[in-house]
Amino acid sequence: MVAASAATLGAPAEAAPADEPAVQVSIDQFGPTAPKPGQQVVIKGRVTNTSSVTFEEPQALACIDRTRLASTAALDAISAEQNIPMNDRDSCGNLTNDEQTFQPFDKPLAPKESVEFTLTVPWKEWRIDDHTGVYVIGVAFRGQPPNSSRIMAGRARTLMPVLGKEPLTRPVNTALVVPLRHRPTQLGGKNFANESLATSLAPTGPLGRLLALGKQHQVTWLVDPAMLDEVRQLAKGYVVVGENGQTTPGAGQAAAATWLQEFDASRTRGSQVVLLPYGDPDVAGLLDSGEPLKKLVAQARTKTERSGGELAPGFTNGLSLEGGAAAGRYLAAASGGFTGATAEDLNLVSSSSWSASTRPVLTSTPVYDVLTPEGPDQIVRTVIANSSLTNGGPDPETAESPLQVRQRFAAVTALIAAGGKGTASVVVAPPRGWDSDGRATAALAGSLSLPWIKATDVAGVVGANPRPLTTKAPAAAKTNGVLTETQLDSIRQLDDATTTMQNLLVDGNALPEVMTQALLRSTSSGWSGYPEEARHFTAIELGSANQQLGKVHLVNASVDRGLRKEIKVNLAGSKGTFPLTITNDTDWSVRVGIVVSSANRSDLKIKDLPTAVLAPGQKWTPRITASAEQNGLIRANAQVTNADGRPVGKPQELLIQASQYGSVGWILVGAACALLFGTSFVRIYRRVRTERRNTAAATTGGTTDSTTDTTLDPAHDRPEANGVPEAPDASLKEGVGSKDG
């Protein structure tokens, strides 16, 4: 469509671009930082053609807004002019009286081409008075796109503090807080997920460049102690675990060792170290989630209090909140109530957490008593970092450039220095994610050498302001965490496994420290923006915890049912017992119980068993007393539990065969018994009667015929004589022992 329209107009296609032709202008050098009246100003930078058209007769021109800004509030109110077309922006008027204030380029500026400029502006060309204040100045690009008149296609602005007639009446005590933190990479022991931390520690990496600032400037380190633990392990040696489980030797051992040496040296030089809660947790996200995750905030703070190690006693236990996470409910809950909390703990909050209309005044002191009525503590002593010091230039697209940050810092602090008498203190703390490569923070550190700046640390600022002012806590949305709900669910699973393991041990304090560290690292705010790394980390740590729990398990012989293995037991009668054996293959003494529950019947009753203590490698075989009211197959689950009754590992399926007699069965048994005893009685009775008859006959025969031969054939009285074989011990088998019997 663009091409067809251009053909109709008889012009090239590039003459009718879909968007407004634009170039990118950047100011890379500006000096002096804060000129005095009479000094010329040198501005250097670059113009890059980001459009699809070629600009004829291109040139760069210096410009100024001659409105003098005399307060920090006025600086914050500078319009970004984002909704105004570039060619219509007139807040920065061009300087054209002196040929040094503009620079024509030798040839047309084609698409994607870049050209440098240098403008030297004599003081008189600014046409401003000699009063102290801050001005918005800049560089504009003008050129002629095809079939158009000359337009302003790009502009960059910055702040120029002027040290005029009014003297700077007071120095500004300035504490620069430099964050040293990184998302977790240690999977346990020598195993690391990747090389990102080791790479960052190198002299050219972000953490390496930040640490170098401590050699030349007094700064306050804001450090995650979990990261320090990881660096210590890197220095000792480590391996990187790949996706397939294979390991490769780590390449950053030397860089980590050097970084640690430099860090210790900075502390020796007097740099204050503020330790964050262990793992740098997402405080707002954990507290918003409620229990059980809520308790992890206190655990992280307690862990930091106890993890000083090599740093003790030269560190400060601290908390750093920004944005919605600084609301009163978070500040109050996270600032106290944990083991080891002291009055010297530092609570650092960014002023950006307040709206512009409710923001505390920070021109004299950053130390405030923040009212937190919704928390357990009604007042929390807080140091408020002035976010205006890191806002950068007036144009959002260049706000984070090192030069823009330097000029903003110089402008704000100069106005504070000129605005009153007595002590003035400020704290500057770069927000999370603000300075990815550390260059803007380096520009801030360099600004500490400005003549009205007195560099100090946060402890010095707090000491210089013994009487805090009072302000209300900032308002915030309902939820303010940075971790996703999926990440929080993974943390819940890991917390459940870790808590189960701790309660399984006879001595809960014997829980391996690596398990506690892994749980707290899983809550890190550093995972924001790295969801896949967070998932991988938590999955590995959860698998490791479940592996330990699986070492306490049932060992009874099982029946293989395809993918499922079951333990088979028989239950004869209405009640019965059967054994189950639990073994402890861990390295610690554990207290275990066992619970058997039916999966398909409600009539199975199991007698409760007490828990038992198993030493490492020991087995326990309790007898399970069970009863069932009906015959049949009962599917049940045998679950090992800890002392709190929480399941340990996976349940083991049981097949219980219940066999007992009903009423008909008892009748049949009774009839069988009656028949047995009845027939036995009849046979005994007949035998006794026969014996008596034979005895009487023998007596009569002997009396009536005395002449008969009394010599008897012994064989005649034997059963064989009558053709009936004699059974051995026949009298015993019939229940008759003798004639008398």
C-alpha cells in the first residue's frame, strides 16, 4: 500500500514512511558537571538514524529550557513530553547565534548510519542569569527527509546544575548503597546449575565492576549472604551439572577467589556491610501467601543473623524493600519478631514506594519513624533512600545512561546543599534491576567526589540523625510479590518436604544445613525474570529432600502387581495381628510411627501404635492389631509418619485377606462336634456292654461244666482268630484303655 501510494504521488516509497521519521540522539559526555557562570560547556554524543529514510543537510544543535529549577520537587515535575510529536516539542530552544552551538554534518545521514558530534557552548549563549539552580539543556537533530521540509527528528536532554551567586550553604552527607546479589546457582555441595555467578564475579562482570568501586570510594555493601556462601564454594572448587546429569569442571574458581579477597579487603578499609535476609527472599510474595510460606521471612532473617561467619562482627543485619513491598504490613512483619532481632538492624526503603504527593521530605534527613498500625510493631525505624537520585535524565529512553544518572545526582544534591543550613544527609540505593552492567552505579560513585558531597556510609547517616521524623507507611496494592503463583507452589512443596524431614529427626537441629539453605534460596527475588531456572532449581532440591525421606521406609516382602507392589497379609477371625518392618537408612536417629488405613472398606479397624526411635541403620517391626467385621479382600495403605503424624515418603499398599465364621458356619461347626462326640459315646457304650456280656458268659460256663478242658488256645481270644486283623494300639484309638477303663 505504501509503494502504491508513493507511485501515485510520483515519489519514492521512502517518502511516505508508515511512522514519523526519527533518529536517536545520545549525550555521552558533558562537562563540567556543574558549571559556574562564565564557564563554557562541552557536549559530546552521537546521532544514529533509526528510520528508513535519508536525511539531507543534517545537523546537531544545542538547546536549553531557560526556566530555572530551584527545588527537587521541580526536578521531579519535568515533563517527559512522550505524547507530543518530536517536531512539535519546543521546551528546549535551539542555540544558533554561535557556530559552536551547532554542528552540520558533511554528508546526508542514511538509515542505520551513525555520526558523532561535539558542541562547545560559550556561557553567554545560554542566556541565563547567574543564580544557583538547575536547567534542562539538550541536543536536537534537524534534517530534511525526502519530499519534506526540515524537521526536528530527534532530541536528548539532560540536567545542568549551575553553581551561581548563591553559595552552597551545607555539605551533603551521602551514603551510596551498592547491591551485591545474584540469583541462586548452587544446587548443593560442589554442584552448580550454571556459570552465571562465576562469570559475574570476573573483573569485567557486573559484580566484579561493582566491587571495584570500593577501592576508590566509600560505599555501603548490600549483600545476600547466600550469594557469599556460593562464592566461597566456587573458590574451593565446583562442577556444573548439565541437563543430562553430567558434570563439567567449573571455570570460575580463580575469579571467585580473587573476588572474595577484594571483598574482604574492602571491609578492612572500613566499608559497611549490610546483610540481606538469607537468600534475598520475595518478602511481599511470601507474606501475602500466608502460612506456611509466611514463616520463611523470619527464618531468612534469623539465618542471616546466625550466618555472619567470616563477616562477624563487622556486619549489619538488614532489610531492603522497594515499591509495594514497602507497605506497612510488610515492613512491620519483616523488620522484627525473629530470633536475634536487635535495635541496630537496618530497615532500608526506597522513597519511590510513596506516591509523589505523600512522599516524605528528604532534603535534610533520610531517617524516619514509619507508622505501621497494621503490623505487630506500630513504629519501625527506617532509612529512606532518595529514589530521585537514581532517576536519571528527563527523557525516559536515556534515563539509565551513566551520564544522565550522574547529572541527576549532581542536580539533586546541589539543590539540597543550597537549600538550608545544618546537617543534610541522603542515602542513594539503586533499585533492583536498574543497572544491569554496573556502569550507572559507577557514575554515582564517581559523583561522590563533587565538592559539596561528604561521602559516608549508612551507619554514619543514622548516627548523624538521632532524632527521626515521623511519616506514614506507603499504601500498596493487595498483592505485591515478584514470584509467580507457580513458583510459590513449588516453594510450598519444598517447604513441606523440608519440614517433614526436620520433624522426623529426633534432634530437629540436626537437619542438614544445605536443606535449609536450599529452601530459603528457592524464595529469592532474584528468580524474577528467570522462571525456567527457578523451576529447575526447586525441582532438583525437592527431589533431593524426597530422596532423604525415602530412606525411612517399609521393607516387608511385597507382591509384584505389574507397576504396583503390594504387601499381602492374612487376617483370620474377627481380630488378628500382622508385622510390618520399618528401616532407617539415613545418617540420623529418627522418630517414626505407622498408620494403616483402608482404601476400599470402612470396617477395618487398626489399633493405634506409639512412635519409636530408630538409630541409623536400625529396623523396627511392630505388630499391627487389626479387625474387620466382614470377610473379603481389603485394600489398605501403610504409611510411615514422623512424630507429628505427617507422612514420610510414599505409602505402601497392603492386601489384607479377612476370613471369619458367620452364624451358619458356627451351626455347622456345632453339629459336627455333636456328631463326633455322639458317635464316640455310642461306640464306647456298645463296647462296654459287650465286655460285660462276655464276662458273664465266661463265669457261667466255668461253673456248670467243671469237667471240660480248661486249657484255652490263646489265639482263640485274639481278633485274628475271627478273621479280623488287630490294629496296633486299637484300644487307645477307640478311647478305651482297658476293661476296667
